[in-house]
Amino acid sequence: MVRSTGTGAAVCALGAAAAWHIGPAATWLPPVRRALAPSLDGQGRADHVALTFDDGPDPGSTPHFLRLLGTHGVQATFFLVGTSLTRHPELARTIVTAGHEVAVHGWDHTRPWLPRPSRDLREVTRTAEAVRRVCGTDPQWYRPPYGILTGGRLAAARRAGLRTVLWSAWGRDWTGHADARSVEASVLEDLHGGATVLLHDADGWSAPGAWRATLDALPRLLAECRGRGLEVGPLAEHGIGRAPARPPGGPSSG
């Protein structure tokens, strides 16, 4: 009986650990996000659309987006991958100099198959510190690679003083068959005042050259927003709240 009780307790503990790890991943599903976590869904001001880009910086593609956004007088939020940031620090600084916001997309772009809370904390914090050091700005936002949240990633973002946000509309612009029309149609399917739009300015984890479809779709998307009377800008101006203050003496980048 004692052995059975001990086994049952161990099974319960494992089940609780698994639920803590993978439970937040349910927010990847748009209906779950909208119903349970509108701020995580990126819902902001009714007259504003937050424009965000993942997976950069990449010298082969990101400068094209910076030029186009500059031409249209639009600022956006760029979620940077730590390894790419440290390889291309000048480009990261150029993003900030152009008036855009930079945020944390993790140190690398791995999927969270197994619980690894200590590593999550180390890597999220390391990326945030790299943004501060390289870009000279304090990041406020975190978006996990692939948009997959886990208990460890969520806790790591909170410990690092970052607010986690996913998206309300996306371009599905990472696939090999994406083109400007498909990217535009995918975004417009869920575009509304208060939405956060997810696009990609780099193809390190997408089909080669997929960023070109996004770049070609972007002018029409900006025109559509303006035609609806919606302002387009970064998350900092979106009105979904600021990140919690970074705790004094927080974890080092390690």
C-alpha cells in the first residue's frame, strides 16, 4: 500500500510538472488566446494596429524592410533572435536608429520539447541583456519562438521583466508557397482595430526567400490600415500595458 501510494504521488507530480510545462502552449490557438488572455493576443487600442516582425536581424532582408517602412513613415516592433543580434550588432542598432522598437525572441529558435526552466531563464535573460548592451534600449516584450509558450518560458519572461505577447493576425509568411497575395489575405482575415500583426523580416527559420512575399505585401497592408482609419505603429504605442519592472539584482546573462 505504501509503495502504491508513493507511485501514485510520483505520477501526480509528473503530471503536474507536465501540465505546468505544456499548459501555456494552448495559447497558440487563437480562440484560447482571445477568450482567456486578450493582452497575450495583442489586443490594444481600437484605433491602432501593432506591426511586428520576428526572426531578425538579417543583413540580406531586414534592410529592405527598414527602407520600406521609412518610406511610409511607419515604425514597428522587431523581435530579435539573440544569436542573430550578436552576429549583426550594427544592423540591430540601425533598427533602433530608424525609430523602431526592439524586443526579445529568445537566444535561438528552438522548440521547447522538454521542460528546461533554468535554461529558459538563462537564455531569455541573456537575449534581453544583449539587446540592452547592443541597442542601448530596454526591451519590454517577449515572444517565444514559434509562438509556443511553456511554463518555463513564461516564468523566464516575467523574471526578466518582459511582457509576453503573441499576435492577433499573421501573414503565414514562412512557407515556400507564400506570395504577396496570400500574405495579405491571411492578415486581412483577422485584421481589426487593436490587432497585433505578426510578420517575418528574415527567413532563417522559414522557406528560403519567404521574406520577399512579406515585403511585397506590406505596402498594401499599410494602405488597407490607413484606409480603415487605423494608425500603424509599434507595441510601445499599442496600449496593452508596459512590462513589469526588472527586479533589482536580477539573474545575470550567464
